[in-house]
Amino acid sequence: MPDRTTPSDDDTTHSSLGDTLAGGWDPRAEGEELPPSDWGRRKRRPGTGTVWLFALFITAMALGHAWVSDQLTHQAFLAWSTIFTAISFQALPFLVFGVALSAALTAFVPASAYQRFFPSRPGAAVPVAGLSGALLPGCECASVPIAGSLVKRGVAPAAALTFLLAAPAINPVVMIATAVAFAGQPEVVLARFAASLAASVVIGWIWVRFGRADWIRLPAPTHAVGTARWLVFRDSMLHDMMHAGGYLVVGAAAAASLNIMIPREWLLAVADTPVVSVLVMAALAILLSVCSEADAFVALSFGDFSPTAKLAFMVIGPMVDLKLIAMQAAVFGWRFAVRFAPLCLVVGLASTFVIGGLLL
């Protein structure tokens, strides 16, 4: 038997050792030690690159402190911090609600319950999931983790994604808020319900036909069969909250930055152009990232825009905005987000033009 404790073994010896290990030999069973290697010794050394990176970061913070401290009271920074705080605190309660409900579904509801509720055929499950969205009070921040839980529990991805889109757009709280904002205009409420539900169902059917399983990344189960349900609930909630919450902060920061960078004069210049105004309001819905339970009041504030343009703001926002894209990437992965967001935008705009033209 070759000497497995000699540090100067050549490549052939190391290769033989690898083959022996692959064949099932365990040196620990014979009281021997695995050979040290140069690679192993290098791995145990502190990473000097990381140390230098942190040193440069701290130096940059120290050098920029004087400049930053003078800018903290600037009006633009105050506006940014106000918008960032508003978006984060507006979305956080619904995110907590969605994460808690998602964890409860994972821990306490057996997979067979979903199989009985949703039809087995994905094409038939899509409209059922869309109408089910009208039962859950909350915004888009709550629907993302719930949709992830549905997929993990065996619901067809297309049905779960349909629920993700419909729930924040047609639930009772959003419909009542829209009716209050557009008092005396029931056609706006009906248009929002019809356009949002139609877009959600169409997107679900498109995913049934063209979606691929490897585009959706879901974490593998972290608990063995038989683990206490309360432990599963706790760990699932902590994981989802830390993961999605971080992306929520990133999305809120991006939305706040764009809020203070877009001059309102640019918006008024295109308000009278029918198609362009709809596209501009859709872009604003993506950038402003307003909660779906408050976006009707924001849409109403753009009085110079047409009813169809305001409808675009209320249809596109709950489907695709900056914080929502970030949260979808956190739950399903970026391969999913970069495909799903453009699909939602195109179908949502088409639904807006059709329903807006018919009802408004």
C-alpha cells in the first residue's frame, strides 16, 4: 500500500488515492489520516483579497464622510428617504402576512388538499387560480411568497403564477379602494377587475404552453419527513422573510431613486398623446412601485391623463414593478424574473388597451 501520509506524493499517488476513495475506502476506518495538500493549506489561509476589499471600502467611507454629511439635509435626499421609507413600511406588513401564510401552508396544509382544490389539468387550473385571487386581501408583496409555497406543494406553476398576478389586483380591499378613489365611476372599477383578471389568466395559459420547469428555482426541502410542524413553520418563515425582505429593500431603494429623478414636466408633455400616455403611465407603475391597495389614489392624481392611461397604471403595477421583480427573483430566481416580467408587461398592456377601449 502506498504511503498516504507523505506530503510529497506525486500526482499519480493522489489520483490513486482519489480512485480508492471513490471505491469506498475510508482512511478514518483504519485510523489513518488523509494526506495534506498544498491546495488544502491554501484554502485554510485567510483570504487576503477579501481583507483588502474591506480595507478599501472602509477607507472610501472615511474619505467620503465629510462630503456625505453635508448632503444629508439636501432636499433631494430628504425626498428620497421619505419615498424609500414609505414604500418599505407600506409593503412590510403585507410581506410579513404573506410570508406567515406561506409558511403556514407549507407546514400545516397537506399537498393532497391542493390537489383536491385545483383541477389536475394546468389549463383548467389557471382560471380557478385567477378567481381564487379575489379571496386573499393583500398586495403583491404577500402574493409572491404564497405563490412560491403553492409551487412547492405541488400546484402547477402556471396556476400559482396566475394566483400571484390576480390576488393583488382583484382582491376585495383593492376593489373597494378603487371604488373610493374613483367615486361615481363604476366603469373604472369594472375595467380594472376585468383587465387584471384577463391578463392574469392569459399569462397563465401562455406559461402552460411555453413555460419550462428549469426556469423556476425553488429551494429544496430543508426538513426531514416527520419534523415538527411548528419547527417547519418557524424555519420557513425566517428563511422567506430574510430572503424576500432584502430584495424588498433593494427594490424600494431603486424606486425611490427613480421617483426623484423623473421631472413631472416630462409627464405633462405626453399626457395628451393617447398611446404614448398609456405607455408612460405603465412605465411609471413599474418605477414608482406603489402598493396595489393605494395605487388607485396615485393614478387619480394624474388628472391630465386619459382613463385608459390611469387603468394601465393600476393594471401593470400589481403585475410588474421594481420591488416585485426583485422579490420574484428572490423566490423563483433571476432566470424566471427576466422572462416573466416582460411577459406580464406585454400582456398587461394588451389587456389594458382592449378593456379600456371597450369600457372607458
